[in-house]
Amino acid sequence: MPLTTLVPDAFGVLTICLVALLILLGLLCIAYSFYFQSQVRNQGFTQLGFFSGPWIIRITFILFAIWWAVGEIFRLSLFRRHTRVLSGLDLRWQEHVCKWYIVSNLGFAEPCLFLTLMFLLRAPLKMESGALSGKWNRNTAAYVFLYSLPMLALQLAVVLSESRLNGGSGSYVKLSHHFTRTYSRVTIDQHQVALCTYPLLSTIILGVFAAVLTAYLFWLGRQILKLVINKRLQKRVYTLIFSVSSFLPLRIAMLCLSVLARADKIVFEALSFLAFLSLFCFCVVSICLLVYFPVSDSMALRGLRDMDEDESSAVTEERSGALLLAPQNEDSLSLRGRRSSSQERYVELSLFLEAEN
């Protein structure tokens, strides 16, 4: 079924609204992280300094999510109609926008998102005392950029070698245009425009990358589940594993199926939106579990400045746990709840996980 004015506009407006919500959530979590950091440094809550360890990487994860979300707006056919934002560009520039979108999102933003998530999960399992220090933040940021370079190079090669891969001048192999096409020229409202498409080769490369990291996540999940301290935190781990193992394959599947439909068909718009929605849900769940909840749980510990001297402090287990792991040795910073005189039980306040000795 060809595109009508209503359907692509509806998908486009909904996409923009979801992007705005993701950006708002990200900015609020960034502000919350800075506020917590200021509390640790300026208000004397030195015991909570351990929980602010990966704050730079948490913010980096949000920035990658915002980068990806903004990039999704540029692929929308909504802006390519007559008198719209991108309609003023000639066909050549519209094609360049589609190529930039593939390289930016599939080649950089999404791989960096996946890598940052894995480093955030892997950090608590490190048994070194400096695992969550400022040096760890710098090294992790460098590793994320370094490990994303092969994906960026591969996607860039697919985009730049489009003509040579589909039988054009100087070609050394002839593939179907589904494997390499980044755009499709169609006529909408009696004007020729270039609509962004997803090269199957780029999708396969991204799918292999996501599959490797998903397998690694399952291994990390097994290690983490052995160390969780209560059922509430166990549910968080299961939720994160479910999010990665379901939303990422769903996005790859939708992108692969999109090559079977023409860019000016409603089916293509629906598949593209479902692919966007899958990664949108992944980003929202990850930001909540990896940024908001750890900071929120840590903020609940602000009044526990000196647990060794204040044995009367009691906090319920429902507020327990930050998404961090403290090494269990004599020098580690551990904020353990003391025995409550009223409840006669121990309450874990400080850790998302508890390391084996």
C-alpha cells in the first residue's frame, strides 16, 4: 500500500514525541547524577563516594542514547515532503543525510550504547579496589571508543563502497541492491525525494555485533545472579537481561524485514517504527536500571554518614542497593545496616551485589 499523508506523518510525529521523552528522561537523570555528585563532594557524605564511581560512564551512556535518538529524526519521511525541513535540500544532499544516518547510528551510536552497557555491568565484578575510580572512567571511555571503531569502519566501508558492491563502475562484486542501498528515490506529492533505507549488509554487521555482546551479557548475568543480595535486585538483573535479549534481536529482525518492502510503502514505515520502538524501550529500561535507580538508592543513604557510630539508623530493604559492587575486603567501603532494635534483623543498605570472598 503506497504512503498516504496521514500514516507517515503519524509515525513521524510519534517518533519525535518519543525522542523528546527520551531526551527529557536523559537530561533529568544527568541532572540527578550531578546533584548526587555534589552531595558527595560538598556535603561531607564521603562514605557514599564509592557509589559515584561510574557516574561519568553513566552520563556517557545517556549521551549516546540521545545521539541515537536525534539521529532517528533525520531518517523520517515526514521532513522530506514538500515545504518540509529537508525538502529544501536537493536529492544529492538528501542522499548524503541518509548515508550519514547509517554511519552515525548503526556504525557509532548503537555499538557505543551496547559497549557502554556491558562495561557498566562488568565493572562491579572487578575485584580491584580502583575499579570504579576516576581512572576507571577514563579507561572505560577510551575502550568504548576504541572497540567501536571496527563497527564504524565497516559501516563506513559499506556506505562508501555502495556502487562497487552492486555492480557499478569499478565494481569487484555484484550484490543485490538490498545489501547496500542507503536510500530510495521516490515521488511524493509530485516531488522526487530520497527516503532513507537500511542496507541489509549494515544490518547483518550490526546483528553479529549485537549477538556477540548479548552472549557476553548472558555470561555476565550468570555471574551477577550468583551475587545478588535480595529478590528486588534480582528482578532488576532479570529485567535488564530480558531487555537486551528481546529488544535488540527484535530491532535487527525489523531492520532485516524492511528490505523486503519499498520505501514508499506503509509496511516499510511500520517496520522502521517498530525497529525504532525496540531500541527506544531498551534505552529507557537501561537508563532507569543503570542510572536512575542506583543514584536514587544511593541518595537514600545520605543520612548514614557514620554507620559505626550511629547504630540506631534503620532503612527498609525496599530502598536497598545501588547498581555497584564493592570488593569485600578489609579496606573496602561498605555501608552495612546495623541490627534494628525493633525489627531484630539486618538490612543491607549499600550493595547491589555481594562479592564472593
